[in-house]
Amino acid sequence: MSQFSASEVERHIGQFLAARVNDDVPVDRDLFASGLVSSMFAMELVVFLEQAFALEILGEDLKRDNFRTIRSMTDLVLRLQPAETHAEA
């Protein structure tokens, strides 16, 4: 698997959110303060990010601030994605 660029991650998260809320979401909109995201939907975001970007989000990374905006989720994905991938034997 290749690494994702910031623009790819932002676009993919933005498309997911737009489909769920039936509106385009600016990358810096606070999803919780604006009411677009509930606590239940935040868990869906965790699952989406883990599946879409082959990540595991655990412990300290599960704090709300990491899911507040598309930009903060993008930063989280970029930080957690593997530095490199190795072919399995």
C-alpha cells in the first residue's frame, strides 16, 4: 500500500462527510460545535478512518480534538500511516 498525501486524505474524508450530511464540509469547520457530528457518529468516523487508510486508532489518539475538523483528521491519518510498507513473504 502506498502512502496517502494530505490532499488525498482531505478529499476522501470530505467525500465521506458530504455523503453523510448531504452538504460539503469545509476542512476547518468544527464538526462538533456545528452539530454535524454526534458522539455516535464520531465512532463511525474512527471506523471509517481505520478502514479507509488501513490504520489503528488507539488510546490518546481517540481524543475528540483529532476528529474535530477534516484538517485534524487528515493530520491524524498522516501521522499514523506507516512510514513504509513491506511485502509479505
